[in-house]
Amino acid sequence: MQPYQQTINNGKILRTFNVDVDNDELKWHQDLKDRKVTILEAGGWSFQTDDNLPNKLQNAEQIFIPKFVWHRVIKGQSALIVEIEEM
């Protein structure tokens, strides 16, 4: 089971991570495609890539995640909502 709820609309993925998700479910992982991620609601969450310190996410921020780069999100105080475009 995934730590988020997901819908797909016009080729874009909308994901919501609820604040009650267990920290153990937010694992380091890699993606098979490059992704452009737009933060719709940051909720105090952070984003971290391998060998870097976590960065606090901001509403309307865009992040490019190259394929095969290790990364994770770190839970905040409320829901995290992101829009993902695979490239």
C-alpha cells in the first residue's frame, strides 16, 4: 500500500500525503522517469535527496527530480499535496 492517495488527470498525477501517515511508510526511493513536482500545499513537509540535508517545501515551489536519484519526503504538520508530471 502507498503512503498517499492518488488521482491522474490529463497525464498529471495528483498525490495527497495525509499527516497521519506512519513515518516508516515514507521510505527512500528512486523513480524510473524524470519528474517535475509542483507543491500545491506544503503543510510543513520537507524534501531530501541522497547526500543532502532536507529542505522545507514551499507552496507553488517546483522541484525537478531526475530518474534514479534517491529521495524522500519528511512529514510536516498537515497534508502535503503535490502535482507530478513525468517526463
